[in-house]
Amino acid sequence: MPSNQILTISDITQEALAVLSNETVFARGINREYDDKFAVDGAKIGATLNIRRPARFQGTEGPALNVEGFEETYSPLTLTTQFHIDTQFNSVDLTLSMSDFSARVLRPAISQIATKIDYDMLQIATNNTANLVGTPGTLPASILPFLTAQAYLDAEAAPRDGDRSCYTDPFTNVTLASSLFTYFNPQAQVSEAFRKGMMGKDSGGMSWLMDQNVAQHTYGFASAAPTVTVNGANQGITTGWSQFGTLNITTAQNITLNVGDTFTIAGVYGVNPQNRQSYGKLRNFVVTAAVNAGTGAQTLSISPNIISSGQFQNVNAAPAAGAALTFASLPVGAANQVTGPQSLVIHKNAFTLGMADLIVPEGVAFAGRASDKMAGMSIRVVKQYTINNDSLPTRLDVLYGGAPLYPELSCRVTG
């Protein structure tokens, strides 16, 4: 009888990385950055990657030369989270076949890591997505809100290149799958929905995925029917680019706003980033810092920043003094707050996940690290003997962070 093959640290770490890549849902469908400069000394929490965004130009009519400034912009991505699963691999585990070892030992552990990454990224995505359709507190009953969300992506110049996805919570997914039975041809997509209870892969011009980690958002409230207006004209910037900004407002009521609440401003319309013409919808903004304010003058932290001209223009005009703000949901009283799932329609480049190599320690029973630059992922496995209780604990670590890259290429479908 042939002897069993002992699994090596290289076997385990490579398989762990493969399982992690396959187990993620949301993270698989977004931009992923892996920076191998951290492989030399090992990455640390708090390290920042600057993700380059393409330059943008305006152009000039007529024969006269008009040289534009070349301005590349960056989205900072900070590695904020080191997450690990701690378990024990004993000698029996290491004599299993790789398929058995993966199913019995690695997959349950890695599934928890993948869930954590997906959960964090969906929170980041939701809290940084300003575009919103649907009715807070009411699950969408048809595919129309999702097609409207796609229209927002089109208006924001998102390419139709096969990299669009929709992420729904389980209950929204059920509602949509039932509607697919009668709405879609060819028959293959209808059959997929009927057999699996899920939307088809390429239905409605995007891939549909159900993810239990889709964020639930609780909207803010006001002490009375809210009257919120812009305090001061010409706010925002007229040149350059920044993702985040502020807006000075005046409110006649006490208001409580949560991170992720969205609003529009009267007269401030979104523009297509290529032709800089209004696409006929008020620009959506999202609150990026919670507010628990009294009446009078307040300052909101918002995204996107208001950019009224220049290469990175995103609105037709700066808000006028006294222009009214309209929130997606701002009921009277905390008892009337609305909570609902935030399905997401996104292009791959709306958000980015960054991972980096953790240092491989010396003087342990074994330690290994596997990374894949194409997949944008890295994982470390360390095993060490503990003399105080005669055990061999093993830990699997990842270090990651997430950030908005082009959040305008995302739209929430609220429920």
C-alpha cells in the first residue's frame, strides 16, 4: 500500500488562496488591487495604496491651440483590517488528500474570511453610493428599479463591457426571480430562475448575484416635517477633483442623519462626465458623516463633492442659496425610521478591494504565504507548537482594505 502524501505549507497556502477567491461574492465582481511592494518587508495595518484614476480632458473647438493641464487623480486605499481564523491542523489532517483537507478543514475557515471581506466591502459600497432608486422600506416588486439603476450607470458613462453586476439580498432575489418567469426571453434565463430560484447570469444586461451580506440601511429622521435648505451660494469647487466635500445647510427642525443617507438639491443636476451635459436627473449625494444636529446652520459631509466646472465637472451648476434639499427618507420621529436592504447595481470599477502580503514569521513550525496578482488576493498560514498546552494552533490571516474608486458607477436599489 502506498504511503500517504503529507501536505506541505505550500500546498495548504495555495489551496487556501484558491478557496478564498472562489468563496467571495461581492469581492469577485469589483476592482482588486494587490501591491507586491509589501512582499519585501510585510504589510502593516494603516499602509495606504494610491489607486490611479485616469486623467480627463475637456477639448477645444477651433484651430487655436489650448493646452490643458494633465491631472491624474488618486483614490487612497488604506489597509485597515487584519482578519484571521485560528484553528488546529493535526498530523491526521495533514495526511488527508487535498480535496478532503480542503472540504473538511480549509473551506469552513476560509468561508468565514470571505464572508468578512464581502460584508465589509458591501458596507463601504453602500455608504459611498449616492445614486439611489426605489422606495425605502418597500421591496422592489419588478425589475424596473434595477433597469433604472442601469440607466444611471449609462448616464455616468459606465461601459457596457460585461463587467456590470447586481447584488441582491435573499428576499429581494426571490421577488425578482418570480418576476423573471414572465418577463424574460430567451427561455434559458427563465429556466434558470425557475430551477434555482435566482435571476439569470446575464439577465437585463448584467450578472445577478444573491449575497446575504447585502447591507441593511436605517435612514435618519426629523423632529418635524423637514425644511432643509442650502446656506450660501457657490459651494463646492470649480477646478480639480476631490471625492468628498461639505455642504453648508440651514434646517428649521432637529434632524438625525446616518452615514449612507442620500439627498438631492433643487436645481443641481448630474452631468455626463464625457460631454458634461445634464442627463435630466438631480444629482444624488450621500452623507458620509453622521449628523445629530439642532436647528439652524449645519455642515454636511458629502460625496461626491460638488464640482461645477472644469475637467471633472459633475453638476450643471453650483447650488443656489436657499435651494431645498430632499432626502430619500426623513420621516418625523425615531419611531418612524425606515430600514431596508440596499441592493447594488455596479460596474466593476466602482469600488476597489486592496490586499497585501503579511510578513512571514521565522522560528515557527511552518509558515507560508500565497498571493495572486491577477486575482488581487493574498493569504498567510502560520502553524506553531504551544508548549503550555501541548497543541499546534494554526492561523490563517488576510490584510485588506476597501475604497470607492468610481462610486458614480454604482446605484443602490433600496427596499
